[in-house]
Amino acid sequence: MLQRVLLLAACAIPALAWGQASPQAEALFRDGKRLMKDGRIADACTAFEASERAEHNIATVLSAADCREKNKQYASAWALFLAAESQTRSDPAKQTLNATARTRASALEGKLSYLTIEVPDALRVPELVVTRDGVALDSAEWNRALPADGGGHLIVAKAPGHESWTGSIEVGAEGDKKAIRMGKLKALPKPKPVAGAHGAPPPPSPFTRRRKIAIGIAGGAVAAAGVGIGFGLDARSLRDQALATCPAAACGVGDAAAAQATNDKARRRALIANVGFGVAGGAAIAAGVLWFLSPPERRTRMAIVPAANGFAVAGSF
């Protein structure tokens, strides 16, 4: 009875696969069948799985599973038969294929080999990733015996800030049980500052080139204000002297001429004082604008540090 079911399934597979909408998937499926017939099993498996990636078809999944079994990759074949069983379980029109997939998967269970990747708690570091043959494992799969195809397997463990660990192990094709223990991940050295930098980078200096110019202008403004104040006081003193030389109640001709000369000198001093005050005010405004429009530049700190796959540049900005 089992042989009859398998025969019916085998006849159904080509009919289903040849109904694929994708020409690429159909061509790859036919190549897989041809390669199987020629005895090139590994190449046939690759063709079937490429066809499945191009377009899903349950017949392609079953053909790939059958191919992997013939290639003695029992774990891969078992997983594919289970996938086919799950995909046909609720379709009444595919119950024959479902029974075939279930029966073939059950028959393979006794042939499976198992591989355990041991990840001790003491060796776990933050953001640890463990891969088997390039496929990342969920942490729930660590320390568990998982079905594995026969042959060599490459185990890699990686984590930020640590050197990666790599291990390999050979598993028998049928009924083997192996385990491999992850080694300790060595921490990478911490980034070192560039030469001359110690500790945290110093804060940026508030005295930029433009701000230094602003300070110079401000100094000029102070000097101009000083000149204005000096000449202003002198002008007031001379005015008072002129008034004293020629009071309004009794001022002779000679006193009037002397008072007028003194008053003219006071006016010139007052003019210089006003110019000084004007220059001081303008310079103060220019210095203030230049200061506030020239903020300190942020300094950068860079370092070249070793990384898992070469070197990296680290720093603060």
C-alpha cells in the first residue's frame, strides 16, 4: 500500500510542477529532474531549491526533499518533508501528497544525526550571535541537540567588542550525535586616543580668531571712550575758564577777546570728545556683533582601533 501511495505521489509531482507560472521556476524544475536521472544528485538538489525560490510549488518542495534524502542529507530532507506535510494538511485535493510527505518524514526520523552547540552561561556576552554554517541560531537552540546533515559544520560566535570564535566539527551521515563547545570570546582592546590626547577631549576655547579681533576692537572702543572723556572734561574746564575771564556783568574788550579764544578752544575739545564717544560706541557695537556671531568650534577626537574584521575609526565630535 505504501509503495502504491508513493507511486501516485511521484506521478502527481511532475504534473503539478509543470503548471508553474514562472518560466524560470519551470526550467529549473526540469533541470532538477534531468540531473536526478543522470545521477548528479547534488546538482539536482540545487536546481530544485532554486526553482522553489523562483516560485513556490509543493511538488518542487517534495522533489527537493526526495533529492536531499538520496544525497544522504537526512536532516534537510526531513525538514522539507515536514514543510510539505504542513502545507498540504488542510487541502482535501492534496491529501495523497500530504500522506506521502508525512510517511517519508516519519521514515527518516530514525536516520537523523544530531549536533549540540554548547554555549555555557559563563561565556555569554551581550549581543552574542552564534551561527551554524552561516545561519544564525536562536538562543533557544543553544545547548540543544538539533538535527544536522552529515559532513562538516562551521560554528561561529560573534559579539560587539570581542574577537569572533570559530569552530568546526564533523557529523556522521546517519544516527550520529555530536557536540561542540563554544570557546571564550576575547575582548578587543578599548579605543586609544590619538597622540597627545589624554582623557576626555578638552572643551573648545571660547577665543576664536574672530573673537580675538572683537576683543581688540573692544579695547579700541575703551581707548576712544577714554579720549572722549578726557577731551570732554578739558572742554568743560575751558568753558568755565572763559566764563570766569569775561563775566556777563563786567567784561572789557581785552577780556572778551581772551574769553572768546578760550571758548573756541573748548569747542574744539568738545568736538574731539564727541568724535571719541561716537567711535567708542560704534566699535563697541561691532565688537559685540563679531563676538556673538563667532561661536567656538567643536573639537574632534579620533582614534584607529582594531576590530573583528580589520580596523575601525572611533572618536567624539
